[in-house]
Amino acid sequence: MNENTENTRPRLFVDADACPVKAECERVAERHRIEMIMVSNGGIRPSRNPLIRIVIVPPEPDAADDWIAENARERDVIITNDIPLASRGIEIGARVLKANGQEFTEANIGNALAGREIAAHMREVTGEQGRNAAFTQKDRSKFSSALEVLVQAVLRG
């Protein structure tokens, strides 16, 4: 592969802190021979896989999100549940997928951002923390399928 081709291949960025689908991401990256970059503020085991790069950022709020947003480019794939990072990724032309397999798009990111603001306001008013549903094998399977389809679409251009 020449340098020009290498620079146009999509990369897979994983917002790795508390990401439940790292293994699924690695399998898809390996299958398609694309670089996977796991970004975290620590606690990730190094990988022997040459396609996987681990980036450790300072333990500051949004440091991983900022690093991903500053380094991702058009046609890259970002795995995150963080709605503001998803919005930033969409702005640069990346494809963004949640751990449950739902893709963030220009069509749905506005509602996601608004819902996030409403939820934050409700937590502030009531003092109650929301609860996330348990992550099931069905969610994992849905994510794997969605990521495979998304990566194939990006590779086709």
C-alpha cells in the first residue's frame, strides 16, 4: 500500500473509557485491516496486534473526546456514546456509532443533543441520576453487525 492510499483508508477510533465493545471493534478492524485507535485516560491493556494503537490522554474531563475530535478525519469511524463527541465527529465527516449499534447522523444528532440537555436539566432539578439499561448480548450482536455494515460502506466510498 502506498502512502497516498494509506492516508485515505478509514481508521476506527474508539472512545475506550467504559466502552463495552472493544473486542468487537478489534475483530472488525482485523477483518478489514484498518487501524484501530483506542483513546483512554488509562486502564487499557496494550495489544500485540499491530493494527491497534493505544492513546493515553490526561485524566481531565473530555480529554479523550478532544483528542479524537482533533485527530479524526472524514471517512473515519468513531465509536462513542458521548453525544457532544458524536456531533463533533459528524461535523468533520466521520461516521459515528454508539455501542448499541445506533448510528449518529446529521438527521438525529440535533435531537440527541437536545435530549441530553433535557436529561441534564432534569437531573439538576430532581437530584436523581438516570439509570442505563443493562448491556445485553443482543446489544453486542447488533453493534457488531452495524459496525461491519458501516465499515464496508466507508471502504466502498
